[in-house]
Amino acid sequence: MKQWKLISLFLIEAIIMLYAVPKANEDEISMQDLSLALLISLAILIRENRGERKSIAKLLLVCVATYLQIVYSSAFYEWGGGICLILPILQIIFGYTIFKLSHNVVSLFVGCSNLLFSTIWANQMRGFLWFNNISNDLETVGVASLHAIIGALIVLAISSIMIMMFELLTSNETDR
């Protein structure tokens, strides 16, 4: 039952993040939200993983690494939709890394939240740069929003599977 609560909380978080991330036709994108997300993640990781500094450092490094999607999208936005095909591969790699490094559900949830936020942000950043530098039409905004929603659904599916598998693995270990 706890896993379904986490998955529903994750879905609510996805809806909030889709609303909170700046849209493609904004005048500028501020990086304050990005640093705020990382600080919140660090605070939760420290609170839940007291005494395990190595695990906090590894998980925070993975949380920061998920934001490389934004750098990737910003650097190669001129390629158009082709970069969106590589983003799901990055999301699966980051998701697997988060799953392997997490030792409790909270750290898994924090890692998945950062992955979700960075995925939405990367798709919107690509749309933002495309809108401001190549094509100033509303179709660009719609396509960027559609990419962000599809990316969020992919990460939501990956995260739900990871949470369920994590619960199964930990319940099997306690049964032994």
C-alpha cells in the first residue's frame, strides 16, 4: 500500500512540476528553481540518511547528474527532435543508477523526483531555445510541451516500476 501512496504522490508532483517549469515562450529561464530543487533534495537526503555520508554523496551526485539532460538539450537544441530520442535513453540510465544507489524508499523517491524535474526542464529548455533562436511560432510551444509531457510519463513509468521493485526486493529480504 505504501508503494501506491508514493506513486500517487509522484504523479501529483509531476503535475506540479509541469506547471512550475517555465514554458518555451517565456522571456527568460531562471536557474533559481534548479538550485532550489537541489537544496530541497540535499535536505531530505541528509535528514533521511543520517550517519551514512557516503550514500548521501553518491545519491546527491546522481541527482546533480540528472540535470546533465538540461545541458545536453541546451547544447544540441539545433538538431531538433533528434535529441528527444536520446533523452529516454539517458532517463533509463539515470533511473537504473538511482535504483542501484538507493538504500531506502525515500532516497529512491528523491532521486526519481530530480530525474522527473530535470526531464521536464530539459524538454522545455530545448523548446525555449528553439522558440527564441529558430522559430517564433506557437507550434514550437505546443511541441515542447508535448515533449515535456511524454518525458514526464516515461520517467513516471520508470519510477513507478523502480518503486514497486524496490518494495518487492526489500520485503523479500526481510522475509528471509
